[in-house]
Amino acid sequence: MTSKQPARAVPGEPSQRYPSAMAYAGIGMLNAICLLGGGALGWLVDRALGTLPLFLLVGLLLGIVTGALGTRAELRRYSR
């Protein structure tokens, strides 16, 4: 009979196969901060320049893209 040895943790490798509830909460907070930050910065630029919807929409779009890239990077840690 061969005995199975426990898998060793490899530096730089994920320690578990699936994200925990706290990892999902962190991803949610990351997306909320990116979206609200982009919207707020866009609104401030629009307020200063008097071009209300333009930079608000650009800021929201950049916030969505930044949040999606951050989510992708975080979930890639668990995809091996």
C-alpha cells in the first residue's frame, strides 16, 4: 500500500482551491471602491469644467474596467 503524503504549500501558489467568503467580500469592496471613486472623480472634474455628464460617465466606465481587472487578478490566484 502506498500512503498519500499531504501536499506541500509552494511559495507563490494558492493555498486553497476556491476563494473564501472573505475573498468574495474583498472583491465586492474592490469593485464598489473603483466604481464610486471613478464616479466621484468624474463628477468633480465635470463640476469644475461645467461638462456634467461627460467625465462622470468616463469615470464610471474607468471604474468598471478597473474593478473588472482587479477581480480578474484576484480570481486568477485560485485558478491553478
